[in-house]
Amino acid sequence: MEKKINIVQKGLSWKDKNHVEINIKEVAHPVDKALVKALEIAHVNELLKEPLNQLVSANYGATLANGIVLDEKNFPDLYGLLRSTAERLGIKVPYTVISNEISGINAFATGTDEEPFIVISNLAPKLLGKEELQFIIAHECGHIAMKHMVYHTAGSLAKEMGGYLPVIGPVLSNVAVFPLNCWNRCSEVTADRIGLIVCGDLYKSQMALIKIVGGYTDVEGVDIQHYITQGRSIQNKQVLGKISEYFQSHPMIHKRLKALAYFADSELYYKVTKKTPQEGRKLMSTEQLNKKIDGLLSVL
């Protein structure tokens, strides 16, 4: 029998609004789940932790120092979203700042598993609604709960790591970037799923992603399905553009929107949320869902 996991200590599950326990690893993309497990067994985390701490300090120290920290006094409402999300994911409230050093509507989580932090752009709280902010925050907290931090940070700082690790540094810089990017794109699917479950609203979750693209533009009237169809059509015509996706750590936004729609239409989504689908609605099996997502994320 599988041993039960302590929610608070391990950060592997949370309870939804109906107090139903949900296992985070259950919603993870299979590639994401397998790689994180393999790297944990290989103790890569321990090998990278110290050089990453130094690189994080060098690259993000000023951002953290200049940013406005989320807490009960500075942004109490936004901090409340962050705190409740962290509690639901069974993780400590991550150190989080509002910063002008990332443009547009955006956020990212980095650091190490022991010392993660989140940076939110100064436009996000201004231009996103509560549910959209909930999705963005839950997405970043999902990365932390899934223990993506070390490998995400290693991927984003891979070139600089060559000078810190004589053996593994050049490998990360010149060889491992492509597979890291491939895994990273899968991990974004996982984090988006967590964002959707915590937000609880597919449309609001998708609009949060649309607003990342739209910025100041009023995108409330954008037809999401039309946007997805257009994005796929244009990308299929641009061969060199498709190849460039190998170098990207995130899937194209239109792919993330479709991946969320697939997940919301799956047996897995209703299983983990304990929601009841509309009578007569046919849901995708987990096997069908995985095939759909694999086809969606494929570059060529």
C-alpha cells in the first residue's frame, strides 16, 4: 500500500474548496513527473544547489532588493491570494516581490527548492482580475510545489554555469539545453494545470495567458478558439519559426491555451477536482489526454 504523504512537509497535495485532497503529482505531465523523479534519485539537486545559489544572488539580488515585497502591509489582498495558494499547495509562502524589472504582464519563479522566490511584474496586479491573478500565482507556486526550481534555474542560467562547474557546466551549456527546454515546456503544462485547478475557471485561466500577450490592449473581446486556430495555422506555415521553438523554454501561448482546454475536458480533471461533469458529456481518458498533449507540444 502506498504510504500517505504529509501535506505540509512534502508539498505534494492540497485541498480544494470542498476540502477534497488532490495529489499534485497526479496532474503532472508524464515527462515532467518522470524527469523530476529521475533527477531526484540521481541527486542532481544537491550537485547544483551551491553554484545556483551564487548565480541567483548575482542575477536576481538587485531585483529582490528593489522589488516591493508582498506581505500583510504592502499588498494585503494580493498577499492573501499568495498565502492561500501556498497553503493549498502545502508549501511555505514564497518570498515574492512586485518589480518593474520584468516587462508587461508576467511572473516567474526561480531560486532553489529550499529558497524559491517569485517575481511579479508591476503591471500584472493592475491589469489582471482576481481569478486571473490567482491563476498566475498558482502557476508559479505549482512550479515550487513540483520542485522544478533547481532545474528551471539551471536551464535559464546554463551558459553562466559553465564557469562554476568544470565538468557539468559545459555539458549543461552546450548539450543539455535542448532536453532541458523540452522538459521545461512539459513542466509549464503541469503548472498551468495546477493554476487552473486552484483558479477553478477555464475561461479566466485562459484569459490570464491571453493578457500576457495583449498587455495594455483590451483583450476581453478576443475569441480564444479563433486565436488558437490562427496561431496554429500561422505556425504551421512558418517552418523556421517552428524550429525556433526548440530554443524556447515555454510552449507557444496558443498551445498552452489548447492544453488547458484538453485538460478541462478530461477524466483526470474531474477526478482530481471531484467535480461532476455535465450529464452525457464524453471525457477524454488519461491516455487520450497524454496523446493530445504530446501531439500539441511536438515541434515538428
